[in-house]
Amino acid sequence: MSFDNAELFYNDYAVFSLSGKEGLLNKKLDYAVQPIYESLGDMHGGLCAASLKGEQYGFINKSGKTVIPEIYDEVGDYMDGLAPVYNGSKWGCINDKNKSFIIL
């Protein structure tokens, strides 16, 4: 396999890029998620930040299914059941069901 770039494995998955798009590899070096994303984060708690166009962000699961739609301007890593998100005016946290908590 040949890639433009590949990161270290984190929680059994590695982000890689191919022809300017990012995807996820599993430890068998199979595509867990096809390289269709403009941006992917590391896998944390079964979810990783994802953006198809690089404009807004959401989260996908290990198979690439969208769990939280791309509606946030910025997101952080999903950890301990919550992820920090920015909606253009406020930071807050969401759970894996996209329920908001502690909007700052």
C-alpha cells in the first residue's frame, strides 16, 4: 500500500491521506474508512472528528457512519463521553447523541 501520509496508530486506527483526502486504517492495514474526508481526527471512544469539505465538523464511528452531523465550526477529541464543540459563537460539550452540555 502506498499513501501520501500516514499517522501513528491511536486506539487501533491510523489516519492516512491519499490524493489529498483522509481515511482510517485498521491494524490489518485495511480501510476502516475510505479516504473521502478533507479532515479526520484520531479515534477516541469509538468516534473521530470528521469533515467532508473542511468547512464544518461532526463525528463518525469506526465504520465511517456519521454519528454527529457536520454542524460545528470547530470540534475537539471525543473523550470520557463528551467532545468540545464550537458553534460560531459559543463553546460547549456534546455527548455521542449530540445532546449539548455546559454551553460556555
